[in-house]
Amino acid sequence: MIAKALTVFKIPELRRKIFLTIALLGVYRMGFWIPLPFIDQQVLQESLQNMQTNQGIGQIMQVVALFSASNIGNSTIFGLGIMPYISASIIFQLLGSVVPRLQELQKEGESGRKKINEWTRRSTVVICLFQSYFWIRALSGGVLGGGGGLILDGYDTFAWHMVGTITMTAGTIFLMWIGEQIDAYGIGNGISLLIMAGILARMPQAGAELLQPAFEEGVGLGTDSGIEKLLLLSLIFVAVVFWVIMITQGQRRIPIQSAKHVRGRRVHGGQRQSLPLRVNQAGVMPIIFASSLLMIPMFLFQQLNQYFNSSAWGTLADAFGSGGRGFVYNVSYVGLIYFFCYFWTAITFNPRDMASNLKDYGSFVPGYRPGERTAAFLEQVMVRITYVGAAFLALVAIIPTIIATAMGIPFLIASFYGGTGLLIVVSVALDFVQKIDSHLVMRNYPGLLEGES
């Protein structure tokens, strides 16, 4: 394996792509910590510490930071991260299934894709302007607590608010440009690598929190930081990662038979192939949608409880709060994941188009007539495997809650054992390795994922 890894750096073009990707990710990490100049950083840090006790705002900030590769809690130039671009991309992908003009562009190939990307970039700028201005105004009003605003005296004016808005918008546009440069001249998906880098950057903090009791109390048997607990967590982590990889790569292969046709004296066609359908067709989108939607009632009920101080609102706040570990929260979480799995699969997977393409290429599924019968069969198969994929996503989503509750460890540490973060890291890492493999195979080198001959 080490010899295969060293082979990667023997290819000049591939070596340049990897080093360029690492350099651009390094630029992202440097800008991650550059704060806005007119924010009172001392008061901000105190407010962030107080925010940890507020599960509503605290969890919202953690989810936003996880999905967007951002550091919005510290109000940096990359505070919005890449989330506005992701939001714009999702909006256009959803509109592509209902707006005829976008459907026509999607069928035009490369030219249509460039036009949609141009509209996505413009929409990203608009979303950034609204989100950054709202955040600056929220800091001015002391949204994080602490009894006052977080902007330095003399800078709490409309002009400086616009400076902060433009700065954060430019930061997101710069991140979008970095992602596109990685796509064009680096290796891997640029936007996904930015998100993965943001998630992995939190691992040292989680590891420090996990090992801190061991340094303070020792690692004797039976203690809160006992060695058996650390070993068990390590085994669980390896098992969950292995399981996530297996399900992420899992496919249902539909047998496809090409029709035979005679040209001259030769018979062509008749080959037997397979049509792969992914078990987890929706990817991480259902978890992102479900967790984002559940932030609304959690935050709303907690705010109503603070204003009215009613036992009813307090009960609802506790049901959806407690760091997202309540029974009602988890049941709602699983239900929404199933709903969005089928919803997203229905948008991205069209059995009629697939059956029509098979018919145009002279291929068919054995035992089913081309056309409507094939489309009905493919839809039936996709409904069944989507149920399995949704169950997998639901279990991965609540694994951090189970581990945190059963083993009494901080939720930040448990989040690396499941949830969206682990899915994103595994998916992006697999895609990154596969693209390296494609470069190696083109030059007659063995791939990193190939077994020993």
C-alpha cells in the first residue's frame, strides 16, 4: 500500500494537482481564522462560551458550521462558508424538476450546465448579501447574549455594517472560486473538499476533549476515562466507518440485455451487462434537510418559553431541545429522513427517462417489455432500496445520540461516530481516492483500491 501511495507522486501531472489542492485548502484554513476588524473579539468569546448553555442557538451554530465549512460563530471573513453556494445549487436542482426552461438547459449538455452555473453564482451573491447583513445586524443587537452588541464603539453604523456585509460576501465568493479552481486544476470536488476540511479540522478539538479526563484522572480501569472505554470507542469508530463505506458503495445491479442485430454476415449486440442503482441514492441531503428543518421548532419553542414562561412551551422546548437528544426529536428526525429520502430520490431519479434511454440504445431488462413495464420495474426496485437506504441514514444520524447518551461523552466527540459529518468525510474521501485511481489507471499503474495481483 505504501508503494502504491508513493507511485502517486511519481506522476508529475498528478503530483502538481495534489499539491495545488493542498495549497488551496491551506489558503481556506488561513482565512478561516481572520476575524472581521470591527467586532469586539473579547466580548464575542465570552458570548460564545455563554452560548454553549443555550441549546437552541448553540446547536444551530454547530449545524451551520458543520454543513458550510464556516466559522460564523467567530465572525470571520469566511464566516458564511460555502453554504450560500450550496443553498443556491440545491434551489436550482429542485427547480430543475418543475421549471421547463431549466429542464431544457439540463438537456443541452455542457452549454446548458454553464448557463445554470452562471445563474447559481449570481444567486449566491444575493443570498450572501442577505445572510451577511442579517448576521451583522444580529451582532449589533447582541443575538449571542452578553447584554449588548458585539460591535466596537464608533463602528456600529450603517456604513460599517455594509463593509462587513461586503467582506463576508467576498469571502464566500472567494471560497467558491477556490472550489472551482480545485475542480479545474486540482483533484477531487472542490466544494466537497472544503466541507471535509472544515469537518476534519474539528477532530483535534474533539480528541483533546476525549483525552483530557485521561490526563487528569489517569486511564485506570473503571474510571470515566478508563482504557476499556477508549478501546471500545476506537473499535466502534472503525466499525461504523467500515459499515458506512460498505453502504455508501452498495449497489443493486439490474441485469441488462442488449438486442442482437445483423450487419452483413456478423451478429452484433447480445451482450449482458448490468445497470447499477445505488442503495443510498439520496446521499447526505436527507440528513441535511431534516436537521435543518428541525432547528425551527427547537428554536421557536425555546424563544416562546423565554417570553411567556409557560410550562407547555417549556415541555415542547425540552422535547425538541436537550442538544437534539430527546425522544420526540429523534422520532421526528427519523421520519423526516425517510420523507426526504423518497422526495430527493423522486427528483434525481426518473425511471421513465432511464427506460426510454435503454429502449433507444436497443437494451432491455430480461422479462420486462421496453418502455412502461421497464419503467414500472425500475421504480419498484428504487422504492425498495430507498427504504433500506433511508434506514441506513436514519441509523447513522442517531448513532451520535446513542453513543453520547450510553457512554456519557460530549456530543462533539460522538458526532464523529455518525451523522452528516462522517457521511460527508467518507463520501468525499472515496471520491478523492477514485479520481486518483483514474489517473493511475490511465497511465497503466495499479490503482489504490485494487487488490494485490
